[in-house]
Amino acid sequence: MRPLKIPREELLLRCANTFKRLGYHGTTMDVLASACGFTKASFYHHYPNKEALLRDVLDWTHQVINQTLFAVAFDEKLTPQERLSKMGRKAARLFQDDSIGCLMGVVAVDAAYGKSELLEPIRSFFDAWAKAFAHLLEGQVDEVQALLTARQWVADYEGAILLARVYGDAAYIDAVTRRALEHLSACQAPT
């Protein structure tokens, strides 16, 4: 295999932007190669097909968001409210940003309609997000309720991310954070 002309992270970032902008079905190897400064033929030396590249992009995206966003939930130096608030601020910046944005949501729609093999890394991403949120609820509610609430928060954020992109207004994401903080406070209130 030939060495990359650009660092691997830069290649994956450019490809993530392309998939996010054009969707799975609208993205071709020609477009991906061009976005990375390769010819289509040289691009095939690094990735045998679009699916292999997208899986690498999804895995990389998951790692980046895990380190920058999900990890906040496990920072025991902060209270659960501080962690959730920090996660909300980071989510608003991260998912509005064109570098990663809502790639998982874009690809999930395409994967659900004909590329079911791509659903596994997307499910893994959403499961990790829910696990991070559920961690904030530990000791406040039972595990089943924590996971149900966490999955609802993920769904709420995904909807808010979509609306924030459509309307160009991060207030949708901020509103989800406020509601989640209210719920978390209610769970911690003495009965």
C-alpha cells in the first residue's frame, strides 16, 4: 500500500464531511478521492470500496466523539449536572460544526434503506452515547430506567441536531440540555 499524501485523520475528516454533505448514496469514490486530493485509481490502493471507507470513517468518528463528548459523563470530578451541562455545550458545538456534525444521523437514514451492514457501527455509536447518559443517572434510578431515559435523551438530541441544522439555530440543542438537566435534578431531589 502506498503512503497517504495527507494524514489519515485529515483523510477521514474530509471523507466524513463528504458523506455528511452528500449522504451515502450521493457520495462516489470519485468525489471522495477528489476531496482528499487523490485520483480515483490511487484512492483504491487505500480502500477497496466505498463501504470499507465509510466503516473506517464511522469508527474514527465514534472514537473522536467518544473522547471529546461521551468521556465527559465519566469525569467523576464533576457533579452529574456539571457533566451533563458540559456535554450539552460540547454537543451544541460539535454537532453544529461541519467537521463531524450529524454524520451518524445522515448515514443512519441511508443505511436503514439498503445498507443494513452499516447499521452496526451506527448502533454502537448511539449505544455508547446512551451509556454515557445512563452513567449520569446511576444511583438515582434503576438501570433499566436509566437506559430508557438515556436513549430518550439521545433521540431528543438527534432530533434537536436535525432541527438546529435545518433552521440554523443551536437553541434546539440547548433546549434538550435544559430538559435533561431538569430531569436529572428531579431524579436527585430528596423524596
